[in-house]
Amino acid sequence: MITRVYVKNCLSFQEIDLEFNGGLNIFTGPSGAGKSILMQELLSLFALNEVKSDIGEVNLNNSRIKNEEYDINFEEDIVIKSIKKDKTRYFLNNQSISKKSLQNVSNSLIKYLSLRDTSDFKSETLLDFLDRFSSKNINGFKKIKDSFDTSYKELIDIKKRVNKIREDEKNLEDLKEFAKFEIQKIEEINPKNNEYEELNGLKKSLAKKEKIEQVVKKASNIFEYTNSVNELLELMEVDSSFFDETINELNNIIEKSTDTLSELEDIDIEDTLTRIEKISALIKRFGSIEECLEYKNQKIKELEGYNNISFEKEDLEKRYIKLEESVINLAKDISKIRKDSLKILEEKVNEYLKFLYLSSAKIVLNNKELDQYGIDEVIFQLNGVSLQTISSGEYNRLRLALLSAIVEFDIGENGILFLDEIDANLSGKESDAISKVLIKLSSNYQIFAISHQIQLTASANQHFLVDKKDGISKVKLLNDNEKIEEIARMISGENVTVEAIEFAKNLIK
């Protein structure tokens, strides 16, 4: 149960510091005062909505959460904090926790219901619930469902591959010719790794060849004067070894250069430039020679695949037929278990409908074409007619009964419910019926609800008023007299009458 909430700088709220008891906690106040902002921020502290406040903190006791990763056990008190700067960070018992991990922890404790969300009667939503319920309560179901999910995914993958092969077969000859053409274009050039760099180096050498030959011819004249230099050094009684070594090194360099130039004699500059141009075109198309060669190998594999396509298709079609039979059998097993779970859900829904002046809800599984949910479609009926033909009031009450039943199975006892305008736009009788259901639920759950109806508000264990003045929203816990005045305001408007006060007192009694 939530015992305290602290929030700082949340849109129109400067600061919120509230303490809560168990049971039914109701928020009322004028339209636009900030009730929904408050509700959404409470959810954000559990990572179930986007955080709007700079700092948030929620304290829980008897949390009934078990999480080995964060060293939390049943019945333990926990503290969740959020800090928002450039991004939002969450802490659980002073340990940093990711948003996803906090959501996983919160989903075992909290359920959020809003009448604005109309997806609860969708077949897919109900099938997801039935599978959650069956996984928790029926041995072996999870293994069957996991096997179905894996096999169905493989079935769809094979189907896609078969369809692609069938599509390819229509254009098989064109695909073969294109693959051959692409391979031939690359093989005609037959590029090698690092060849482009080597050719560019050769191009530079060829460009300097003639100039180097001219300069070598002039520089070689120096060797005609080596004897004279040696004679001079001898007369000057200077050791000539340094000069000899230098002349020998220079001679080696010139000879090596001459040999290199001789090798270039056989190279055609035009052929080299043409080769560079062809390889440059490949690099421009593919990005590099490595990627070009990878593309060629890919086309070779594709060509091999096209040649073996009929064998591959036949093999896949056989696998598909065999796997489809297995998947359908798994779907039938799942369907049988879902029907048993559905009976339990139907009984629980009708149990809540007694409090809502409704009866005879029928939930059935119809067969449909196989898809990712199996072969089942959930159909709801009330008094033998489809939901499309019932009134909005009946629809909302039936929905509350369904949600209440699902909550009971999903989070068990001692969970926390958040209800956003659950009694909006209802008649007095309908609101009274919803009030009775929530009073029943509040014996097992801590409930936080925004209310616009006096019946539910009068039943609150704690009544909080949300008000807004000069753009600043505030929330306060009402005492008994203030609660009477607020219910009277809801009855008669801003000008509270004596009759409204008396009616509010009697309603609370």
C-alpha cells in the first residue's frame, strides 16, 4: 500500500506531500484544477507514465513484491524515487533501476483503469489475459504456449520464404541472366585487393620516369672526378674512406633507380590509365574492391540458389505442411485450456455484475483462421445480445465488472488500483452501482480514483480536494466537515444550499 507521496515542480503543482491510508482514496475538484495531472504523476512514480516533476518519491509498506535482483521480499517497505534533469532516473531502495525493470516490478502490484480506454473487450486483449491466467494457474500451459509461439514464428518464416521463391520463379530467367551479367562484368576486370593503390603508385612512377632519366644522366658525371678527389685528399693527408663510402652509396642508388626505370620500359601508360579507370568505376559503385568481390560472391550464391530453387521450394513446402499440422494441434490444446479459464472469468464477471444491476454476461470462444493468437476469438454478450446493441451505461458497467475481475486475477489481493474518472457521465443509479463495486474492491485493494459523482465520493475512506488558484494547483486531505461541504458543492454548485448540506450528511451516513 502507498503510505506517502512527495512531488516537486510538476506542471501546475509546486509541491505535493500527501499521506494515504488503505481503502478508497477519492480526488475531487473543479474541472481543470489538476486532478488528472496528479493521477498521471502518481503513475509516473512507478514508471507507468512519463515523469513531469523534477523530484518524486513514493513510500510503500506491505508491498507484497518479491524481486531477487533488487533484494526485495514480500511484506517489505520500499521507497521509489524519480529525478528528472536531462533525463529521468529511477531509484528503488536507493539502488538505481531502469525504467523497464521498474515497470516489471510495478506491474505485479498496480493496475490502471480508465473508461477512456475501450480496448478491454478486444479479442486480442482478452486472449492475452486468458494466457496470463492459464500460465499462472494451469500446469503445462506455459510450455505449450511457448512451443506454439516458437513454432508459429517458424511457420510464418517458411511461408514468407516459399512466397518469395514462388515470386522469384515468375522472373527466374531474368534473375539468372542478371546474376550472370553482374558476375561477368566484375570477372572481366578481375580486380585484386590493393590493386588500385598499386596502380596509382605506378602511375606516379611513370609520370616521373623521363625526368628521372635526364637528371640521372647529368648526375652521373660526378663519377668522372672521383680519382681527382681521392688524389686531393691523399695530398692533404685526409682519410678518404668517408668519400669512398658516399660515392659507393650514391652509385648503388643510381643503379637501383636505373633498374626500376628499365622495368617501367615494358609498361604501357595507356593500359595502366585504362585499368585505373575501370577499377575506379567499380570502387565508385561498390565503395571498395572488397565490397565489389563480396557482391560477386553473393551473386554466385544467388545463381546457385536459382538453379536449386525447385528443390528448395519442394523441401520448404513439405516442412510447412508438417509444421502447420503441429501448430494447429498446439492451438487446439491452447483453446481447450482457454475455455476452462474463460468459465472462471465469466463467473467472476457475473459476480461483479450483481452489484451493478446487470446479469447474464456470456463469454465464448469462436473458431477463426489461425494467426499469432491461435484459432480463438473471444466474443462478449450481455443478455444474449452483442455489445454493439447495449446502452453506454450498460457497456460501462459491464466493462467495470470485466476490469475488476481481471484485476483480481492479475495482481491478487493487496494490490493498488488507479481509476481515472471511472464514474464520469453516469446516471445516479449507475454511479451508485459502481460505488458498491469499488467499496467491495477496497476491502482488498488500495484504490485511488478521480470522481465526479457524489455516490462514490461519499464512500471514500479519504477524500482529497484538488483546487487551482492563480495558476497554482494544490491538493489537501479534507476533514469530515470539509468533506460534507465539498459533496454539497458537487450537488448544488458553487452556491451551496442548506438542502445540499443535509443531503451530503445523509449520503455519508
